[in-house]
Amino acid sequence: MAMRKLSSTNYHNQTFLEDKCTLNELIHLLSKRWLTDVLFSIEEGNSRFSSLKEVLKYISDNILADRLKLLEQHKLIVRNENVREVPARVEYSLTKTGERLSELLDGMCKFSENEMEFPA
């Protein structure tokens, strides 16, 4: 992914909001396209790159790899590699933090379905 220009107004605004409250940083992370879908798919048992690609059929390989890295960097998933197999078998699973976030997001999904009205 492209690096953000550090002198831009958008960068300064985002930094200000993230410094003000870490919720803003979490919302920024979750707003990345496909991120929550990847998280939910791993929770549903799609633990391999190929199974994630199969379930999320419109996601590109680059975006999926990027989202997996982001989730791992934020300690929401863990990457398990079995080097005894050739080629090495890589599987992803949610951490306790990832499980907790998934529960919260599920509640937010239910809230948006039942309580929110979105203009057509």
C-alpha cells in the first residue's frame, strides 16, 4: 500500500483524532475495505489463504495479504506456520483480542440491522 504524505492535511487530521482517542484509530483500521470480512471469515473457520480467497471471491491477493498483515500487526490474528509440511502450511486464527473485537462487531452489526435507518 502507498505511504501517506506526512505533510498532508488529511494526515494531520487523522493523527490528531488518533491521539485524542484510540477509538478513532480502531475505527480507521476497521474502515479499511475487506478488513472486517477477513476477520469474520477467519472466525468462521476459514484459516488458510486459499479458503479466505474462496469465500471472499472478489478480494485481490494483494489486498488479502495486506489485510492479514494488518490484523496480525494489531494482534487480532496469529499466523501459524507448519514448517514440517512442504510447502509450509500457513493457517490463521483469532487471538483473544480478535475474538473480543469480533463479538463487539457482531453486536454492532445487529444494532445497525435492527436500529439504524439508512437512506436509500
